[in-house]
Amino acid sequence: NRDTLIGMRRFPDGTIAHVSRSGHFTRLDKNYKEARTFNLPWSGLNATGADILPDDRVVVSLSSPTPRVACFAPDGKKLWEVAANSPL
């Protein structure tokens, strides 16, 4: 799709993962074939940046309605959240 990527990582095993502003996550195997995809529930929360962990958890900075940083599991469950000033 034409959504903006806000996080991308290449892992030591050659796989690549990326996540978009709308929460669409994709992991590619080392041959660049889609290995996993899922959607995270932060649509409308204005995600401004993301970091992808090796187990496909995603740490994201959210700027609305209040600035914060949150961590989501691949099943969409929010694992933790903390208030932050101007997270990026």
C-alpha cells in the first residue's frame, strides 16, 4: 500500500521487518518473501516512529491524544505504555 513506513530493521539472520504509520507490520525472509504480516491497533493515534524487536514486538511513539510510547505484541495487545514529552 502507499502508507508511510515509520520503522524498519534488518536482523542478523537476514530477515527484514517494517511497520507503517497505520500499523501494518510485515516481515520478509532472507529471500525477500513475505513471511509474516499483521495489523497493530494504533490507527488514528498519530504514530511518529517505531522500533521493531526480534520477537516482532513493536515499540511506537504516539503523539495523540496525549504523547506517549507504547509496546505492542504481534497479536495487537498493548504490553505497556508510558507518558513521554515529544516522543519520536
